[in-house]
Amino acid sequence: MKKIYTNIALTLLLAISMKGFAQFSGGTGTAEDPYIISTVEDLSQFATYVNANNTDFNKKCYELSNDINLAGIDWTPIGYDSYAPFRGVFDGNNKKITGLTINSTLNHIGLFGNLAAATVKNLGVTEINITTASGNDYAFVGGVASFNRESVVSNCYTTGTINSSADTHFSLSVGGVVGKNYGESNTLNCYSTVSITATSTNAVYAGGVVGNCETIYGNDCIVSDSYFSGMLSASGEGHVHAGGVVGTSSGGYAENGCSVLNCYSTASINATQNTPDIASVYAGGVVGNASGGRISKCYSTGIVNASSEHTTSVSSANAYAGGVAGSGGNISNCYATASVTAFATSPTSPTAYAGGIAGSYGGSDKILSNCYATGLVSATTAGSANVKYGYAGGIVGSKGATGDITNCAALNPAIICEATKQEFGRVAGNFETNLSYNIGFINMLNPDGNILWHHEGHDKYDGAGIGISFIHEDGTLGGRFTSENGWITQNGKLPGLFGQTVNMPIHLGGVGVDELQVMSSEFRVYPNPTTGELRIENGEWRKENGEWRMEKGEWRIENIEIFDVFSRKLSQISNLKSQISNQIDISHLPAGIYFVKIRTETGEVVKKVVKE
């Protein structure tokens, strides 16, 4: 009888023990029968097991069966310690986790902290509210995962806000989806609309999707088929790398290194650096600094700004800004449509590099090919230094002694370069060798405000000149952008990727301008350049009895609109009192290039003006 009671007790104890381990809503943790997570309690228990480095659970398979709301919970990341990472498979099952809130000084911050040989897929993390203030040597922050080692994050998305600051000895890496990819780690088919602010007392690597990609031991790291449409601002006292998709990509050991493929960003990118030390700032529409791997079939439409401000004489300030990459290596079949600005100030030799595609470019066996840019490019310097360097180009600001630039189209409205030592060109500001089959918009303004370019030719740094007619009549731009390389083309449109063409910007005859029926000779816009006052005359001058007078033109002006170089309408004037001479005041606008669009009863005409 005693033996029977003993067996019953053991059975009850085993049942209680099994119940203690069956913390989830079902499943056994295998690939065929994953643990089911359906509640906040399930998710919290999952985190507890992983953070305890419980090998019975941290290598298993999990599946989310319901949307989960974490509002009101200060979340501790799953695998927050690098010695206790998640090593299994987490399938979000196309569900979402809402209200992820973290306010912490930990150095690994996200829904997941560390992933090692793991997979996280099919998951949305929305209404993120992450605030970090790390004092560790390194800090990593990502909406889905902070540190991704030899792992895959795929089909995931994030929304919300990340505000991360760090007082680190080394670096802060922040990404809308992943803080850092390390080794053979991939981020695939992801997107983020997160608003990101990253600041550090040392280096900062910030990207809309991934902050930092680094390969090791000859492995490849890939970010592909992903996009960012949030906001990104990065500042630091060390090197600052900020990119619309990836902050920095490195890894020279691998054949491809860290590659960014089939991605885009519509976000504005702002990167600033202020330090007494020798450091640089990189800002790119797609990648901040691409020192390894390649960028292919990517585009950006957001404004890119890089600013380096040094107050002491011990170091120079270096700013790199590019529509695709602040600094890059292999770039192909990409485009950028917004303005690019690099600014540097220092008492010692400040240098600004700005390019429609890349601020600087070069390297052994590097090729930049089949790319185009349509945004304003500006490289400016300031400070008390006797020598200030500025490099600006419609495609590349400065090109090194090695590397090729081929089959590119610089379609920018203007190049601005302000420095004591200027090097600029329609295609490349500075180059050594190996330019071929490049073209440049013939009416692009140079830093002096005119369209005189002295190094024209497909193998020169101003490229072969092309006009608006050529651009409108051949959607492939002379066969440079074809379907074989993934481009969508249409005459009257600019080439596009991912199934869509690109509308013409106003300086190329866009913004919905109909086929012009009004001859430009019928309108005179002056003075040009102007300090504020513009007069628009409609008609033609005739000489009668020895005197010249303006006669009313054939077409009646209905309204006048002012656009900036980003095709944004700034003002509109209707109900004109005079049909011969109309005065417009643009003194309130900053110095720059603007377009006056004059609408009549039968058509429109666009005039370019320079505001000093």
C-alpha cells in the first residue's frame, strides 16, 4: 500500500512539474509543433526563459497566434544579455505586438536583445516608444532586435519612436528594425516608419532599417527588399554614419561584404558632428558610409544633410553627403531625387564632399554605374581656416585614383560649391581616371550661377551635355536605364524601379507642365539674379517713332507660381492687375534657385531664377 501511495505522489508531482513547464498556449516547441504564444503572459514567460539562458527553451520554435498589446509594461528585451541570446525561431504569423515601451540603460535594447543563429519573421512591432541612455562601451538599439548575429530577420515592420542617447567609449548603433547585423546575418523584406533620434559622446551608426552592418571571416551580410519612410537624425562627437536604410556597411573580407539591394528611403536624413577630435560625418539617402559590399537597385527621395562643426584647431572637419551614399564603393542602378548638402567648418582645413549619388567614391575594382540624380548638390565650408576644400558633383563629389564611373546621368538643377579650393563638375567634382559614357543636363547651373561648363564629354567630369528634349524623348536616357537591369521606362518620364516611373522635376519640365504652347520669348523675368524683386513682362518690345515700348502679349496670364528645386510650391499669385508687367517680391525666400511657372489660357512656361 505504501508503494501505491508513493507512485501516486510521484505522478502528481510529475503532473505539477509538466504543468509548470507548459507555460504557453500550446505546442511542443518543434518546427512542426511550435510553442503557441497568445497572451502577454506567454510572451513574458518566453522572455524569462531566454534571459535565464534556459536551453530547454531558447533554441525552440515559437509562433504568435494573436496580436499582443504591451501598453503599460516596461519591457525587458528577450535575450538582453549577449551571453543569453535567443537561438530559435520566432514566427510572428503576420500578427503584431503593439505598445513596446522600453526606458532603460541596458546596452541591448529592442523586442529582442541578442539573436544568435536565430530567425525572427512575419512580425509587426507597432507604436514603439523606446528611450535609452546607455553608459556602456557599446550600445545597440533596434525595434525588432538590437543585435543580429548569424541570424535572419525577415518580413517584419516597425512604427513609433526611438530616442537613443549614449555616453559610450566606442559606439551606438540604432536601426528602425535591427540595431546591428554582424557576420552572416540578413535583414529581408522589412520596413520601418519609426522616428529615430540617436546621439552619442562617441561614434553613431544610425539607419532607418539597420544601424550597422559588419561582416566577419569572409561571410556576406545582406539587407534587401526593405524601405524606410520615417525620420532620422543622428549626432555625435565621434564618427557619425546615418543612412535611410543602413547607417554603415563594412566588411572587406567577403566578396560582396555588406550589400544593400532593392531598397529605398523617402525620409529626410540629418547627420551632425561636433568634436575636437579627428572624425567625420557621413549622410546618405540609402547608406551613410558604404565601405564594403555593394548597393544596387536602390533609390532615395528624401533630403540629405551632413554637417561637421569643429571648434578647435587640432583637427579638420569632414562632411560627406550623397543622395544614395555619403561615401560608397560599388553602386549600380540607383537614383536619388532630393537635395544633398554637405557643410564643414573648422579652424583647420574643413572639407565638404557632396554628390547627387555619392559624396565620395573610389577604391580598387569599384564601379559606379547606371545611376542618375536630379537634386540640388551643395558643398559649403566656413570657419577661420585659410584653406577650405569643397568637392561637388551631380553624381560624385570626389572620386579617388581608382574606380570607374560609367553610364550615369547628372540631371541636377545646380551645383553649389563654396570653399577657397573648389572642385566641381556636372558629373564629378574631382576625379583621377576612368570616366565613360556619362551625361549631364546642359542647363545645370554652376557655382557662378551660369551654365558654362569647360570639361564636357562623356569621359570628362562635366559629361556630355543633354537637353530637355533628349530627356523627354528617350525614357532610357540613351540606353543607360533598361528593363534588363530592373528599370521601368516611359518617354516623358524618368526611369524608375519597382514597377514605377518617376515624374519629371520642374527644372526638367515637370510638375504637371503641359506641352508648352506659350513661347518663352513672350515672357521676360528680370532682374535675374535678383535680391528680391522680380518683374514678369508679357509681350514684346516694338520700336515706333524712334522709341521702344512693350506691347501686350497674345496670351493672358491666369496665375504665377513659385517653386523651389524640390518641386514644392511656395506661393501663387492670381487676379493679376496688369497683363504687361507684374512685380513679385521673393525677398523673404533664402538664397537659392527657384522656378517661376506662368500659366496662361492656353499653356504654361517655366523660367529659372536665382535669388541672391
